[in-house]
Amino acid sequence: MSNILEQMQKDLYSGKVEEVKKEVKKALDEGLSAQEILNQGLLKGMERAGKDFKAGDLFIPEVLICAKAMHAGVDVLRPLLVGSGATMLGKIVIGTVAGDLHDIGKNLVRMMMEGAGFEIIDLGVSVPPEKFVETVISKGAQLIGMSALLTTTMPSMKTTIEALAKAGLRDRVKVLVGGAPVTASFAESIGADAYAPDAVSAVDMARELIM
Ligand code: B1M
């Protein structure tokens, strides 16, 4: 692996925001692709932080600092991942479900969807079911994308689908779910239309569902 990617992983793990930004720019200058830098540099660094967090070797403030460095690196890549001049394929409301503050994966999904030409309304984190429903009505969205990273917040996906049905919207809005603990069988069990394991397949699924 290129030295710059290894250094990027280390600096992301140490939360060195400015260094990570510089390394992302340098890696681009060296000819690495945005996707390669994202997968082999930034996400690998975050993965290491995740392992150590799980093992109890890193604590929340430290993981937050890693996440800040991750966001800084992704910001540099954003124009390349998102592309330009794409036409709007449809409207998607996206958010992390109620009680859940994890947004790195959701932001990647949003970026990829924007890049593919969808109009995205991002409700942020800890989005209650009624907020999803309200936004579908006010913005006329065709799809809701929900992200959950905690097993304890996954049930909010089901509650949101029930709230859509109660509002009489279920027939005209598709539901896509994802996030590390979410599976295809869970998606099916709660009545979602689709599950995507990563940001790239989320775009494929959205295309299939809306178009
Ligand atoms: Co938290 N956390 N965290 N955390 N955190 C996890 C998720 C955990 C697995 C760590 C662990 O113990 N191993 C664990 C959950 C355990 C469980 O539920 N089974 C956990 C926990 C327990 C917690 C707290 C409860 C800790 C505590 O307080 N004791 C707490 C909860 C706070 C809350 O949400 N209410 C907490 C807090 C935090 C931080 C705030 C410190 C920080 C979040 C910062 C932020 O997001 N801005 C954080 C982080 C960073 C993590 C880990 C380390 C990394 C998550 C991440 O960003 N991954 C995570 C450990 C891990 O996952 N290994 C962990 C990278 C990201 C690109 O992947 O989000 O999976 P991911 O997204 C992927 C796919 O899943 C998919 O595409 C993305 C890109 O390919 N995808 C979708 C995601 N959403 C999608 C939506 C789609 C389709 C695909 O359609 C709409």
C-alpha cells in the first residue's frame, strides 16, 4: 500500500485533522483515485478506531476526534465523489433514526446519491418517525432512506414505516434501510422495500426503487 495511505490511516486514528486534509490532497496529486483514498485510507483508519473502541482501548471523545478527521478528509474528496452537473433523478429524504447519532455512513450514502443525480433532503441524526413523515409530505419525496448503527435504534425503522402507513403514504413512498447492524432479513421483517449494505449499493437500490 502507498505510504501516503498508511500515514493517512495513522493520522486519522490520531485525529489530526489538518494532516489528514493535506494527505488526501497529496494522494490525489499522486494520482490515486478518490474512491481508493476513501476506502484504503480514510475508512481503514476509521475501521481501526472502531476495533479499538469495541475493545475498550479508545473512548467516545477520541472516536469523535477520529470522526472529525474523517469528515475533513471526506470534505476534500466530496466534489470528486459527487461529480457535477448531474440531473435530478428523484427526491430522497435521508436520516439517521431516532436515538442514533452516528452519521458518517449516512453522509457517505447521501454524497453518493447526490453524485448519482438524486435530490437529497438530509434530516441529520436522531430523526423521529413523524419528522420523516412530515418531510415526505412537505417535499413530495419518493423515497425515505434510514440509517441505524445501534441495535437499540433499529426498531425506529419499523416505527417510521408504521407511521408512513398510518399517514396513508406507504403506497407512494419507497423505504430503503441500511447501517452496520441492519440486514436484508431485518429489512424484510419490518416491511422495508430494500436494504443496502454500502453506499454504492444504496445508489443502485434507489435507482431500482424510484426509476
Ligand atoms: Co458508536 N457504536 N456509539 N459512536 N460507533 C458503534 C456503532 C459500535 C458497533 C461500536 C462497538 O461497540 N463495537 C456500537 C454499537 C453496538 C450495537 O448497537 N450493537 C456503538 C456504540 C455502543 C455507541 C454508544 C452507545 C457508546 C456509548 O455511549 N456507550 C454511543 C451511542 C450514541 C448514539 O448514537 N446515541 C456511540 C457514539 C459514537 C460516537 C458519537 C463516538 C461516534 C459517532 C460519530 C459520528 O457518526 N458522527 C461513534 C462511532 C464513530 C462508532 C464506530 C466506531 C464507527 C461507525 C462508523 O462511522 N463507521 C462504530 C464501530 C463500527 O462500526 N465498527 C460504533 C464507518 C461508516 C462508513 O460505516 O456507518 O456502517 P457505516 O455505514 C456504511 C454502511 O453501513 C452503509 O453504507 C455506509 C458506507 O458504506 N450504510 C447504509 C449506512 N447507512 C446506510 C443507509 C442506507 C444504506 C446503506 O440506506 C438509507
